[in-house]
Amino acid sequence: MKRLAAAAVSLCLAAGTAACGSGGDSSAGGVFTTIDALKPGIDANAPINPFNPKGNAFRGYNAEWLGWTKNHLTDPNQFYPGVAQSWQIAPDQSSITLRLHPGGKWSDGEPITAEDVKFSIGLAYTQGGTAYALDPSAAGTASDIKIVDDRTIKITQAAKNPSSSFVRSVMETVIVPEHVWRGVLPADFWEKLRLAQSTAPGAEAARAGITSLADKVISFAPARDVSAGPFVLKRVNPGEALLVKNKNFHNAANVAADQVRILNYTGNEQVWNYLVAGRLDSAPFTAVPAGVMRRITQTSGNAVVRGYSPVSEGLAFNQSRKPYDNVHVRRALAYLIDRKQVTKVASPEGGTASVTTSGLHQQAAKAWLGDGLATLDPYRHDPARAASELRAAGMRKVDGKWTMPDGGPWKMTINVPASFSDWLAGAKAVTSQLNDAGIDAQVMTTADYPLYLEEMAAGKYDLGFWLVALGPAPYNIFQRLYGAQNGWQLFGGRLKHVAPGTEGNWMGGAETVDVPGAGRVNPGELAVRLNSVPEAEQRRIVSTLARTANQDLPVIQLWDYVNTQVVNTTRFTGFPGDDSDALRLTSGVWLQLGMVKRKDRA
């Protein structure tokens, strides 16, 4: 499943039981077998369309971006080549000029041109997004798209409301062939776009007209796959998708696999079975219990690779509900929860206990904060300090149980989606510790993740598990704490703070917070500024926001994810090693960059 509501970032953590997909023998040297973490449950009837959530376009294999993000700790603008061979970013990120691979061709032999890139950007405008928002006052939008020559295109950012996310948003544009998709956009599309990006009469109608094309783009079904990537879809059934090598790919000579089989799966257990059987040449991050990991590593050829994953798991509070509106209660819970024990139970192979709550993954915190990280309260397990904080909140302990200030019972419920095995185990570990400390705590599950997000946004939960620290861009990191879910709404370049329980504000935090050494700060305003200020100012803001999160605790960070993957070196070698920045990319990108080698040709 995807957990990049923001971000990116994706993690396959859904749990469930299902029969293994259909397959065949993957022992042939030229066949690479894997799963796609972005597409649990292959839909054989879905179109070959990268804009369709279920579409049979697989990122890095037959679906290509302009470039592939390296996920640097502090610099979001480092990339591997994709459809673009090289690029030049203006010092102030006001523009990016992209040069396509010379002689690059689609799988049908047609040249890949700057016109294809411009057309693909037009399709992206129908879907919206940072660089392709239609609102002329939105941050980080493209104001001009200029074809320099057949292989060069320059994209300029609107100067009125710049964003540091602009370049990354452009580079993550999926590129499709204009000669296949041409009929999807109307002939007057670019004229309508110019009007939509203005404040002239008719602009609102033009914006509505472009937005109305979204469903047409999503549902478009090409008769066959015409790919810019290293592979082309040959066939798909409910058990697997089979892709064959694109001989026109610019780096085809260094693509090790002749075919790729992407197996269907619907839950973690199915992936575990594939790995135990040695069926996968690589598997992206999957939550795995320690006992299962021992079985996986006993399989011949299997090896574990670990790297940085810019995401943390947090226990989030709904501060519009008592007693979680009281910071002393939130701090008490932070002192009561033994994060190392929770991580050992919930994510022993894919996580490390958070060093503290800062809003940042600990590796990113070291890079952004330096020595400042050591000045934050680590909230080490300390029942005595927890008791002191609870008493400061007016709570009382009667017959071994903590009560509300009015003497009424305190019953805590932590909500998690039933299908997330690691979240469920973590929540049970937390409630066990809190019950031992005299807090009546229980876990309640929600049927599935979409419903969980819906009910969370509606403010139905007191506490819930919530992904935070989604990097690498600092703006994205702190949006998880001080964005729309906590009341800060950005419209037309203007920021407002809405009341708890309205417009998706389920966290219900205060608009301003008193922070020692910084005075009274508005964390939402600071988070928005991260989108447009230079790096030196970003560092100052990140430091202030980290101290704010550490003191005010809108969430308690429990564990920082480790990108734990499994590769099998029986058939292929050259996989990215520990801490490689390529581990956050699909194995299709590894193959297209020529990292992976066939063992029978070594």
C-alpha cells in the first residue's frame, strides 16, 4: 500500500492473507522477478496508464519520470537521470532546463522529444500538483514552458509565490508519448491554460474546463504499451504482469534483465511466502516479524539490505478532546512509553526507536540540527516524571488508576487500521505499558486505511497512529505536524488557521506556542516559509520547529523506519548496498541505470 498521502514516500505495510499469484519458473537468468509496492493487487483490466491509480504502468519499468529523486537528507534537488539525461537548475530555482537523451526513442521507434514532455505536462495540469496547480496564486507553479529545441525544454517557476518543491515536482513528471495520447487534450488546451493561470475574465471557467479533463486522462486506455522505460508490458493477468526488454531504451545495453515478472500480492504474508520460497530477486520494504525474517534469510541467495527511510511512526493526539488538550498529559505519556520496547514488538526489522520527538527522522535531525539535537528532551522512560506531569495536569491516581481532574474515569482509546500489522502490534504494546502504569487504555481497529483516514479527518479519534517526518524537503517534513491536519490552511498564497474539527483539522493544536529561546511562534507560518527561504534560513526555522514539536508534542514519535529490503543474488548481482540512496527507488530504476548485473554473465 502507499502511505504518501504526502509523500511520498511509499511503504508496503498492509497485512492480509491470500493465495500466491500465478507464476512459472523464475530461474532463467534473464528473468527478474519482484513485486510493486505501489500496486498491491494487480488489476488485469486496468489500462496501461500511469495516471490511473490501478493502471498497469509500473514506475521505473515502463513508466518514466524526467528524473529519479535521490532522497538526500537535506537537499531534495538531487536526481538520477530518467527521461532527462541532464538538467540545469537556476540558483534561485526560478527555472529548470532539461536535456533529453540524444537519440532517445519510444519502444515503437518514435523519437522522444521536448514536445512529448510539454504534452505530458499538459496532462499533469489536469491532475493538479505543486508545479501544475491552476490557481495563479498557488505556490511553486510553472509559469512558462518553452521548447528550446527538439531535445531541450525550459520550465520557469512563477515569481509571485515561489516554492522549494518546484524542481522536484517537475522532475517527478511522468512522460507519455504525444503520438499515442494526442486526442486526450483539446486542440486549444494551451490557450485555455494561459487563461486559467490569469485573473482575466473567463479564467475560472478555463480552470474548470481543464479540471474536467481529469477523468478522461485517468480512464484513457492505449491499445498497447508504448514505453520510454527499460521495459514494455507484454501481458498482465490477476497473478502477474510480464514486461519485456525495450530494445529502444537509451541504456538498453546495460539493462541486465530480458524480462521482468511483477507478481501480484494483497498482503505482507504473501510477500513473506515469496521470499521464503526464493521467488523474488528483490522485494521493496515490507513489514516483517523477526521470526519470519529468520526464515527469509535462511533461503539460499537471500540477503538483507538496509538504508535510510525518511519517515517516522508517531502516536498523534486530537487536542480538541480532553485530557489531550493539556500538554502535561501529552508529556506524561511520552515519559511512560518505552519506545525501544514498542519498536522491538512492532517493527524489529524495519525500525529503530526514535531518539526523541522533533518532527524529524533521527538521521535527518542530525543533518539539520547538528549539536542542537542533544538539547532536546529525549523523553526517556521515566514513570516518576510521568506521574509528576499527570499531577500537574490535575489528574489523580485512585486505587492504582489515574482519573480525570473531576474524578471521572480516564479511558484512552488508540485507533489503528486493522490491516497494518506493525501499527497494530505497536498500539497493543503502548496500551500494555499504559495499563501497567494505571491508565485504562485499549486499542480499537478500523476496517481499512481509507476509512481510517476519513474518520481521523472527521475528528472521531482521541489518538491514532500517524506517519510523520516525510522528507527530504523540510516543508514536507513539517506539514505532517503543522499543516492542514493541525488547522493551517494555505489558499491562494494566504495562510489561515481553522478551528478544531473543521476543514480536516483533527489534531486541534493551538495556533501559537511559547517556545523557550524563541518566544511565541506560529509553527504553521514557519512551516510554510520553509517552502521559499534559502537553506541558511531553513536551518533556523527547522531548529525552531524541532524545539516546538519537542516541547508541545502534537505527536509522540515512536520509531523511525529503516528501509529494510531483501535481495536474492542467485540470479542477479550489483544491487544497491546498505545506505545507498537508490534504495528508495524501484528495482526498475536500478535495472535501467545499469546497477544490476546478470550473474550468468559476470
